[in-house]
Amino acid sequence: MQAMHPLFDLTGKVAIITGSSRGIGRSIAEEFARAGAKVVISSRKLDACLAVRDAIVAAGGEAIAVPCNIGRKEELQSLVDTTLGQWGRVDILVANAAINPVYGPLASVSDDAWDKIMGSNLRSTWWLCNMVMPGMAERKQGSVIVLSSIAGLRGNPVIGAYGVSKAAETALVRNLAVEYGRANVRVNAIAPGIVETDFAKALTDNPDIAKAVMRRAPLGRFGQPAEIAGVALMLAAPAGAFVTGQLIVADGGATIADPTVL
């Protein structure tokens, strides 16, 4: 068996990944486990978490399943406490879970929907960071990875509130990176483009959007979950040891292409 490259070795590290029962989160959990990490699978539904846990264990990895609704502070605390009870520490946090219940202009977003988007996508990340980062600081080592979006980099007529929440998350990342840098705790964000997941089906199943991506984006295709997981692995591992406070865009070049060129 080929040895793990030391720059990407997570042997013995404990990683919490929210929203990891499917899509990008699941792929990150699987790749982290393959690199030697002990992973915590978490999403709202226990059955979905158990299925991913069992698959990782069957492949020779270490994993536990802890259901959690990220919008509820007490459930986030239970997620952290259960992890600490099982493995004693948290070395890596991936804040991946997010919601986008509104598809339409900002004027169509109700007050309740706005609060739910900001609570689940931004406040929950702040809560979770506050729960795990002091322990990382005590050990003088840790990596926090927030899944943002290219929707936070430019305007969008149909997922504006989601984009605002993701832009705010990157500001949170920069501030936490400054606060915890001297404790050797790194905080970064990844901004995926359109990735083929259930979460993005409204986009990937839209033939007009698909044609636009194929025509304009330099790579001419949607992304795959494992391609985002690779970026997360770099940020979690020794390979990313000198990277903090950054937003890494992984979008096939979509945001650098000239939208007027067909």
C-alpha cells in the first residue's frame, strides 16, 4: 500500500464536518478519512449520517455520526461535546452545512426567511467557531474551513440573500484568522462555483444555465464534489500550513471569464 504523502497526511486528526451526509460535505469527510482523520458525520437526519459513517468504516476509516440542526445552538454544542467525549479534541472544523430556501429577488425574501438564512449560514458558523477554536488555540494548532460560494463575490438576481450570507462568512473568516493566528489556528474559506450536488440541482438542471457555463467558463463544465474536497484537504493538512484568512475560489474559472463573450 502506498504511504500517505506527508503534506496531505491527517493521521490522528479529529475533524467535524457539518452537512456531511451528502454532496460536498460527504466528499470532504470521505477524503479526510482516506487521509487518516477521524471524522464526525453530521446533518439533520441520523439515518443519512449513519449511512455515510458505515461506508467510511467499511472502507477502513474512523467515523462517528452525530445528527445536528445547525440553526439550533444547543444541537451544535451537543455535536462538539459528543466529539470531545469520543475523541478528546477537535483539530479540524469544516462549516459546510447551509440553506437557501428562497429562489427569487431580494424583495421577495420575507423577514423570517432572511433571519433563517443569516442564522443558519452565518450565525451558526460563528457559534461553532466559538465552541471549538479556543480548544485549538490551547493546543496551538487547528484548521477551520468555511464553505462559502461565488454567490458571495458577485450579484445574483435569484439567490441574493444566500450570497449576502456567504459574503459575510468570508468577513468572519478574515477576522477569526487575525484573532487566532498567533495561536497557530488557521481559518480559511472555499468559494465553489456550481458543483453537481442535490443542493445545486435548481442550477445544474437548468438547461440555460448549463449552456451558459459550457460556453463561458474556461473549463466549460460544472464542478464535482471531490474537486472541492481536494481544496479542503490542502487547507486542513500540512500543505496549507502557511495559508490563513483566505478565500480560495474553485469555480472552473467562471468568475474570471468575460460574461459578454459568448
